[in-house]
Amino acid sequence: MKNKSMKILAVGCLHGDLTQAKRLAEQAQKESVDLVVFAGDFTQSERHTPGLFKVFKEKGLNLALIPGNHESPAFAEAIAKKYGAKFLHGYYARFGDVAILGAGSANFGIFGLSEDELYYLLKRSADKVKGTKKTIVVTHAHPSGTKIEMDGRFFGSDGISQAIKKIQPAIAISSNIHEAEGIEDLMGSTKIISVGKQGKIIEV
């Protein structure tokens, strides 16, 4: 993949919608997507819909995922192992000149993490991929201080914002806020993108 663009389909908050998963799998195959990234909340309170990831694997697609606030990291990791997906929560994956870092869960709720933990998970992975040409950060919670907060309606994560400012990735993807799907912003030179169940194809 060196010296060519990478095409990613970023998806968030599917909440077990198998019909939409089938549509997205077909789109990803049709548009020759290199990787499908799930930015959390693929279940509804850890009630997994059978076949949700299988429809992507049947089309030979590469998958990566993080947990949201509806599934625990342990549950998400088990799903990743079952379907051969890259588990990015606290880890990273390299695809040629592109490194993708992940921090799932959120800064609230039953599976919530502290701001320090969210920052640490991203910074730890970033330190291991220094020198990579392009870096992408994938989180479930959105960074604070961006348009995704929708004028204060939905508070973001200070820990994630601090990590983005420190790491300076090319792109930072988040989901969680259904109403904010499609909103984009800038944080320094980083493009901030909020995705949802409709999915968004991103080229890097």
C-alpha cells in the first residue's frame, strides 16, 4: 500500500442493524475499500446481532474495531478475535505508510474511562508508531472543543482532545453522537470527523 492512498469505510453506532450492515458491506466491496473501521456501539447494550460482522467477512473485507459505551472492551476484543478484525482499543495497526490508533469506550457510563486513561491509550500507541507518514486516531467519544459538541449539547472528551493536540494525526474519527453524524471540523492540522451508521469513506 506504500505510496498509494488508503480507502477506509468508517462506521459508528450500528447498534445491531443487520440490514444497514449488509448495505455497508456491499458499498465497501463495490468501492474497493481497504479497511472497514467500526468506531464502537455495534451492539445494543452488549446484545450482539448474529451475522453483523459476517456480512463483511464474506466479502473479503479487512475489519478493525473499538468498543463503544454499549460494549465492554473484553466483549469487543472477543468479537474481533472471532471475525479476524484488528482490535484497536489501546493498540495500533499499520497499513503501509498509515498507522491507525484506537481508544474506545467513553468518558462516561458503565464502561467509561477517565480522561487520563483515554489520553494514555492513544499516546502509548502513538509513541510506538513515530515516524509513520500518516496517523489516524479512532475513538468512540468525540474530542472536546469541536463542532461535534453542537454548541454545548454534547460534551466531549478533554483527554482525547489533548491526545490529538499532542499526536497531531492527519484524521481523528469518532462516533457516539448520532445527531452529529457527518459533522467535520479542524483541530490544528487534524481533520475531525464524526461518523455514524450511514458510514463515510475516507481516503488517506
